[in-house]
Amino acid sequence: MQLRDYQQRAVDQVRQMLRAGSRSVLLVAPTGAGKGTIAAHVLRTVVERGGRALFLVHRGEILADVRGRLAAAGMLDTAILKAGHAAQLGAPVQLASVQTLASRAHVRPPATVVVWDEAHHAVASTYLTIREAYPGAVHLGLTATPQRADRSPLGDCFEQ
């Protein structure tokens, strides 16, 4: 899939920040800009280098769309962690809703990178509990709305 110019710039900027040592990056882009596609291209590099990823969404209905975006970026070995799906923890990319992962504390797929869709929720207690389970992972947040109504600072979760 050919990225648009602004998407390629975003991929390059995220990669640059990670190479510089950042452990948590918040990608802010407008609705419809293709944040999932941008993340898919970042993750493709992670997986090509032997890494593992966990892509978290705030609603289970989004999982199929994310899987499609990852497939369009060339990442076919993905698994959905969800009730009614057989767990395939060997897949290098796991897709799950925050609610599913929060309710399955015993199932924490390994991840070198955790992607947080709708990352403005990242300061919620459920999200923070999951984040604590991945202290060594790189965290990539995706959002169109980096300001929260309750004024909780996202800087507590993302360095860049």
C-alpha cells in the first residue's frame, strides 16, 4: 500500500523518535488521516525485526477494521484475542479490545510494542493497569483528540 506524503512523514517521525530512545510516542492526526495505517507501517518494521506487537482498541467492533489495515500493509500473521476466537498467542501481532484484555488478566500476550488506539483514554485506570503489565514495551498512542475533557495530562503516559 502506497502511503500518502503526510502518512510517510508520520511513519518517519515515529521511527526517528523511537530510534532516539523514546519509549512512548503519541501520534496525533485528524479523524480519517489513517492513524491505523500509519501504525501498521511502523509495526511492520517491528515484526520484520523479530518484535511482537499488541494493538489495543477501545471497542471490539473495530478489530476487523484494524486487521484489514494491517493486512493491507503486508502483515498477514495477526490474531484477534476475543471471546469466541481461539487464542493464537504465537502470532506476532495480537489485536484486542481494552475490555477483553482487562478482563483476562491471566492472558497477556508478549509484546515489544503496544499500540493504543484512541489513546486519549490512556490515563483511565483500566488502561493504566494493562500498561503496567508491559513495562519494557514501547508504547505508541493514536488519537485525534489529545485533550481530555477531565484535563488529565496525557504526558503522564507519552513522552513525545
